[in-house]
Amino acid sequence: MDLRRLRYFVAVAEERSFNRAARRLHMAQPPLSTQIKQLEKELGVRLFERSSRGVRLTEAGELLLEEAQRIFVQLDQTVSIVRRVGHGEVGRLTLGFVPSASNEALPTILRAFRDRFPEVELFLREMRPDRIVQRLHDGQIDAGFLYLPLEDASLNVECVSREALVLALPETHSLASEPEVELRALADEPFILPARYQRMPGLYGQVTETCRRAGFVPDAVQKDVWLMQTIVGLVAAGIGVALVPASVRNLRRTGVVYRPVRGLSPTVELGVIWRREDTGAVLSSFLQVVREESRDRSASAREELC
Amino acid sequence: MDLRRLRYFVAVAEERSFNRAARRLHMAQPPLSTQIKQLEKELGVRLFERSSRGVRLTEAGELLLEEAQRIFVQLDQTVSIVRRVGHGEVGRLTLGFVPSASNEALPTILRAFRDRFPEVELFLREMRPDRIVQRLHDGQIDAGFLYLPLEDASLNVECVSREALVLALPETHSLASEPEVELRALADEPFILPARYQRMPGLYGQVTETCRRAGFVPDAVQKDVWLMQTIVGLVAAGIGVALVPASVRNLRRTGVVYRPVRGLSPTVELGVIWRREDTGAVLSSFLQVVREESRDRSASAREELC
DNA sequence: CAGTAGATATATCTTTCAGGTATACTACCG
DNA sequence: CGGTAGTATACCTGAAAGATATATCTACTG
């Protein structure tokens, strides 16, 4: 059964004429006649009553016309939806992310993605960075957001945003009045350190590395704090000081002031990661949006600097 | 969109291998690869992830596989039903017939037709012979059964059964004891005559013609009687005598005896009629069955004569 | 580490068949 | 009775499907 012939049949049936149908199909009438004849032979059924002044459908022809039209509609819809799925316009995407990612980068990315690909269902799951890697490997999520660096040969990693690390001080702190703070000056202060996960330095790594470069090892009064809110809360309570990503300022917690670190200008990188072998179209679309948003963000960040 | 390529796609998708699919399709692997590639190009979508040890479907491919399978099922069903409709195995058929036809010929025909074509819906409508012709012309019925002859150039006519006309006499009649009756002997008897319709001699014509051949014009005590039951009832009541088709004996009315006509052996023909230009497959199937049953009936009728 | 097996991709040739052109056939209409 | 409008037939051309041979890649194996 050949679709071309079925198309020809529908044209002839709708036009009730070989001549008109041939014109509509942009072809000559004789080959159209032969094609219809072959279709009839293939089905073993007469589809048209030919007469010298046009054609009439037989009962079988009427039935075939209806069914063929339905089949064509179905086929068109299928082609359309397959195209859209293939281009990542339709589908589902599950993301894992560390809570901090939801402060700044993620919301703008998701907004942009939803605007551009409204027919992709998004599933969002907050989780610890080690879980993100694990869930990526077992396929439960398609992409993840966490603090770099990350070493995993089977995962692709791209930086989404580079953020300054700023000092969070109780507003009662003696250095709170300074516009900038020398990190060294806090060498003996109690530090509140973020959580650390096996083989994933992440934010913890950046904080300790920054202190190391400032020439001291931070005195951890509190370790392994998972949420930025908690860190900021502890700072507000005067338990200690902390180095946090600048976007934490969005939390607007009273009793805490944020100050740049003089000289070192430490940063932390939020990255997006995904399976190297994952060629899914939805994921590609998503990464494209992530990259565009990332460019926009770094551009506006540069502007802020000027 | 070409069905061949879609078929190839389904084969490769189901086999998860170009090689196996090619074998299943009775073709070589290279052209299969090129066809799939062209399908992908046409859709603008990657359908397979190729690797050195086989292929995997993409998300779009999975979707297309499902939809394509459904389309093929639908297409197969369509082809099948169109074939059956085209061969007159499925459809509907509306018949008009004079009541007398239901005595003998019609029941056996309908039984045979239902056995052979159980999926044809049958609609039966008892009507006067002139209505049968009219309803045929306006397309409300597809075939009709009535007594011949019939003159109508746009209708085809075929004889279904030739039946003897027999005399119906009150059992009290003086000739009721004879095994055969000379029609001439009834020249002065009151006759009950069947209904007559414009330009349709039918049963009425046969009766009067038979009497004419016997040398008299029947004395009509009652004319235009529509139902055979009524005629037989009038005979039983002693109102008169009548010539009726032999199958009327199936009515088994008491008080009436049926006697063959000596010498003349008059007959009446029940015919089937249909539109000359009607080429419907269901009608053809029906006529085929009618002819077979007609042959059977005339064969058994000949046997009865021996 | 080289070689082999098993998979898909590419190149080129052959063959098939769809489509074009010319023409025949038929019924209807003036 | 010829013209017109419709479909069918005959024959030819060209595009595209399919076969064959070969290339390429990768995993496995001795």
C-alpha cells in the first residue's frame, strides 16, 4: 500500500474528476488514471464508476475516502509532533539543583526556558550535590546545578555563573562599618562553614581555599551547614562569620551585613552538568537557553563593574 | 511522507538493528541506511542513536514508532474493510417485495444470503408492485420482488421462480372432488381476481390470460384483492373461485381445496428487479445468491415433476 | 597491541517505475 | 454529424530505489 496512490485517490475522489485532480496534483491526467487503476487492482476493488462525464465513487470508494482522510490527518499530526519532540519543543525535563542555585541563576533560566519552550514539562528537585551526580547517573534527572569544580569523566560540565564570595558579618561586628574587609583580619574569628560532600569541594572548597590564600585556616565553629539561610541565621545570631555567594544577599536577613573581601575578590562558580552521552533534544534546548542566559548574566555583571 | 520509509523505520526500530531489519525486509543493508537517513532529513529529526553495536531510538524515534504502528494498524484495517465492502461482504441492502413473495421464494433466498454474507444488514419492506418500481427509481430500495412481466428499460429483470397457478375452490364445490379441473368448466363461476396496477399485468394479467386461453372472460365477483390470504378467505366463504400461485397452499386455510388446471398448466413468474446502472457490490452478491437459489429451486421443481 | 568480527556509512551502478506526451475511445450536445 | 469533454492506452524518459563493493568505526580477543 503506497501513500502516493492513496493521496491521488483522495484527490480524484474529492474532485470527482481525474482531470481536475491531476491539475490539483500538478501532474498529467494519464499517469493519474494508471495509478488509480493500480490501486484498484491492488485492493481488488473498484473504487470509481467511470463515465464519459466524470467519475462517481463506489460504496467501497466512499469508505476508503473517509478512512484515507483520517489517516492523512493522523499522519500529519504525527509528523508535526515528532518534529517538535525532535527539536526539543515538546517533552519533559527533570532538573536537580542545590538550594543556593534557586537564589539567582536558576529562576531566570527557568523563566526564559518556559517562555521559549512552553510545551516542555519541567520537574524540579532540590537535592544535595552528591545526589545530583548520583541521580544523573541513574537517569532520574536530566541535568543538575551545583557549585564547581566537579570531576566526572562521564558528565559534561559548564559554568553557568561566576559569583563573588562576600563576607557575612553580624551587623554588630567591629568590621561591619568598613566598606571592604581584609580577610586576614578574620583569621581568628569563628567561621561557619558550608557542608562538604565526598570528592566534591564545591562551595566548601572555595571558602577554605580563599582562606588558605589569605594565609590562614578557618576556625570552624560550625561545620556542614547545608542551607545558606541557616548560615546567615547563625551569622545574625553572632555565632560567627562566613563567606557566602553574593546572591545570598537576596535573602535580606536583618542583623547581617555583607562586605566584599579586599584584594582577593574570591568567586564561586555555579555549573550545569549532564550526562555526556545524553543527546536528548529537550536537554539540548535547555542547555542552549542556559548558555544564552549565562552570557546575558556575565554581560550585565560586567556592566555592573563599570 | 512516504510509507515505504515509514515501514523501513518501523522495521529498524523494532529490530534495533539495520542488519536484522534489512534481512526482515528482504533487502540489503546499505539502501536501508540511506532510506532512514532520508527520512530523518525529511523530518529534520534524528530518529536513531547509531553506535558500533546497534542502534537506539531517540525520544522522537520512540514516539514515531508508536504512532507509525498505530497508523499501519489503521491502514490494514481500512484495506481489509474496503476489500470486504468492495466484494459485497459488508454493507446494507434494502428489498421491496409483494407479500406473496414471502410465501416460498424469498425466505429461502434470504436464509441463504444471510448465511453467506452475515455482515450485510438487510432491510425488508413489503409493498405494492408499483411502489417497488417507484422506490427503486428513487433509490429507497436496492432490489424488488414482484410478478412478471415488467416493462422498464432502466430496470433489470430476472425470473426467480416459475410457479404453477392452481385453482382455489371451496371444499363444498361440486368440482372439489376431481383431481384436476378443466378451467373451461368454471366459465360461469364467479371469480375473485387479484389487484391490478397501472401498466403492470403481473398476477392479474396471468389469471385473465389463462382464462382467455381457456376461452372465456372471468366473471369478477370481487376485483383488486391485494392479499392472497384475502382471496383464499373469500374462496373459503364460498364467494367464488380463484386462480392462485401454488405456493399459496402454504397458507393451509381450511375450507379451500387447490386443484391443478387440466391441459393449460398455467404458470406465473416471480421476478427480481434492480436498477440497471446499480453496480453495488452488495447487490451483486445478493443477485448471485438469488440466481443460485433460483437454479436450486427449478431443479427441485423438475424432480417433483418426475 | 594487532587483528578480527560485527556494526553502520559511502560510492557507484543497475533497474524499476512514476510521470510526460501523443493518441484513442466514448458519450453527450449543439 | 462533428465538436467537446471526459477517461484509457501506448510509449518514452528520467529520477530514485536497491544491489554490490568498499570504507569506517569499535569492541573484543589472542
